[in-house]
Amino acid sequence: MDSEGNYIVLHGDKYSIVGVHCTINKKDKAQEDFIMNIKKGQTVSASGTISDVGEIMGYTLKVDKFE
């Protein structure tokens, strides 16, 4: 997570080389509360719209919700 809570990066298992950069909707208090309470190693699922695909940086997801 960045210092302002604008995004988090999700990675797969230890063999995954691509992460998903998840852009947080700062107007959605539920999203902000969710990311402020996740713990290292916790399994997190996010759904939304892929807004960018890069070879190096992986995917960028505009988050609709976390689970």
C-alpha cells in the first residue's frame, strides 16, 4: 500500500512474477476500511475493471470491491 492509501499491490503465490496494482476508490469508505485492516499474508480478492496491462508492471485494476 502506498503511504496515502491510494493503491495496494496484490501478488500471487511465491511462483508468481506478475502483480496486480489495485487502485482504490477513495470515495468508497468500505474499501478504505478494508485495506487499512488487512494483515501481511492475508488472502485478499479484488474485483473491478482492468485499466492497463503492462509487460513489466503487470496489471492495473480499478477496484469495485474487495473480499
